[in-house]
Amino acid sequence: MAFGWIDEQAEQRRSAGLVRTLRPRPADTPLLDLASNDYLGLARHPEVTEGAARAARTWGGGATGSRLVTGTTELHAELEHELADFCGFEAALVFSSGYAANLAAVTALAPHGSLVVSDAGNHASLIDGCRLARGVTQVVAHRDPDSVRKALDGHEGPAVAVSDTVFSVDGDAAPLVALAEACREHGAGLVLDDAHGLGVLGDGGRGAPHAAGVAGADDVVVTVTLSKSLGSQGGAVLGPARVIGHLVNAARTFIFDTGLAPAAAGAALAALRLLRREPGRAARAGAVARELHTRLTAAGLEAVRPDAAVVSVRAPSPEQAVRWAADCRAAGLSVGCFRPPSVPDGISRLRLTARADLSGAEIERAVRVIGDTRP
Ligand code: PMP
């Protein structure tokens, strides 16, 4: 039977208690949210939703075509200009998602005969970029510039190292200065995914590359998502104008994809302007994460010290992680749950995300629920 093998896989998932299910979220939920990536609490900010509504009224419900045909509005150009300026880069290119931005950056910068050096903890979208790229990929140890150096040693031809700035599972940060040095020694480029750094790290939320002093360098390219701290949807690649020009001409997820919806561009632009006006939001998200970590540790839970807004709490087994998250939910708290195959190291966790708008009482309640429901 066609697709018969799917049923076997489904049965394996069922018996392991690891079936993924979709749970539609009502507009008004009584749950305390420590699961979304809305780090700055901007997704429902009136200026952001109005930015989306105004853009839809002006430009329509969709972009109407690919960026090179009809899908580039003046709003896209404005967003690209302001994003590049905010993060300290010469130019930016907006995509329909951060996933598409990562596929674009890696594939367009790793031609035939090139070497891609990829951190073992990288996000799935960077991994898929490596899989699609024409170059050869070498996976190296997590957060290890010496491994990057070794991999680059002796390679002839174009080379690029790719890394998350803040890793999405444990919330730990990459050593950006050392990575940039390793790449520079070998004449290699560096592609950094700042999905979890933008809006949280750096001066007023300008991101991890800005904080590390590598933003704007002619051998550094950064990808971001508009869907986390900016409370919208979409992604972008930031870098030297000549790299961005290359992506316009060579990146398939730019050329063959419909442009970002105007509403998403309008929401992201409103969020970016708000962040410029209220830079304290970025530092607050980090402070909430650290407070969560301190309180969790004090309660005897094993949590990774957060470098940005993601706080990871170890669970004893995949099944217990799934049940722990469900018990939190039943007690009014929404948390993320990462277990195999989402975590290749086999270690399951609850994944908490700090938000700048969480109150002290909410942080306390969250920690109490997590402690009370621990397996
Ligand atoms: N990179 C990282 C590190 C991410 O966590 C995500 C989102 N989960 C993405 C890229 C993809 O971004 P988007 O959701 O905008 O496609």
C-alpha cells in the first residue's frame, strides 16, 4: 500500500509516547506563556498590530509575487534599510521566513568546491542549508573555534563557517570573536544565525554580532528572523552590499519564493522602531531569563545558565519531559518541550522563554509550577 511505511513509523512514535500534536491556541488564553518566542512581548503590541493592519490596507493581503517581479514594495525597502542600519550592516534582504533566509545564505555562499564548517548544535534550517549547498559540509564540535580552524586548515577554494549565535535548544552562546578570528586567518566567511540574539543581546537589542564587534565586517553575514523578538513573521540576511547583491541574483529561496507579506513587513518595521525608542526591553528579557535560571536552580532543578532569553531545564527522559510539559499546562503554564528527534544529543528538556513583559509574580508562579510538577 502506498505510504504503508508511514503507519509503521506512527506506531513506533505512539509506543514511545512521542507523537506530536497541534493544539490551536485561542485568542484569549488563561495560560502563562513561557513557550512562545515573543521575547519582547511585542507580537500583540498595538503599534505592531496597527503596523500590520496599515500595511495590509495599503499594500494588500499578500506580496502578489516574487521579490524580483511584483513582491518588493516600498515597505520592504524601508524595512531592509532600517534593519541593516539598526544591526550595523551595510545592507539587508528580507525573506518570507528565517528558515528561507538561512537556506539562502548557506546555499548561495557555498558553491561547488567549497567547504562549509557547521557547528554540531546548529538549527535545522542551517543544517538544511548545508544539505542543499553544492559545497562539502564538515560538522565540528559545538562552540569550538579550534575545530573550525582545524577543518579550514589546508582547504583550497571558498570556505564558510556557519553557527547560531544563541543555540535554540539550550540558549548557550557561540564564541563569536574567536570564530571570526579563526575564519579570518583562513580567508573564510562567517555566517551567523542571530534568530535568538536580535532584540535581546547587544546595545538596545542590536544582536549578538553587534555586541561582539563583528557586525558590519566584510567577511561576516548574519541571518535573523522577524518572528521572535520583533513579534512578526519573516527573516532577513544582513551583510556587505556585494553579498546581498549576490543573494538577489543567486539565492533560490529569494528568487522563487513569494515576497514577505506586507502585513508582516509592517509589523516588523513597527516593532523595530519601538525597540529603538524603548531599548530597555532588550535588557529586561535577558534579566528575566537570568532570574528564571537563578530561581529554578535554587529550587533544585538542573537548568542551563542562559546567555540570552532561552532557559533550558533538563528532564530525566523523553516520556517524562512530555508528561512534565503536560502537567505544567494543566497547572496553567505553557512551556516548550524538546525531545528526540528534535534534540540529537538524546537529552530531553523543558524549554522556557523569558519575555521582557513577565512580572516578578509571574516568574515566581512559573518556577513554582515547574517545581511542583517535576517528575
Ligand atoms: N534559526 C533559529 C536558530 C531558529 O530558532 C528559528 C526558528 N525556530 C529559525 C532559524 C527559523 O526562523 P523562522 O521561524 O522565521 O523561519
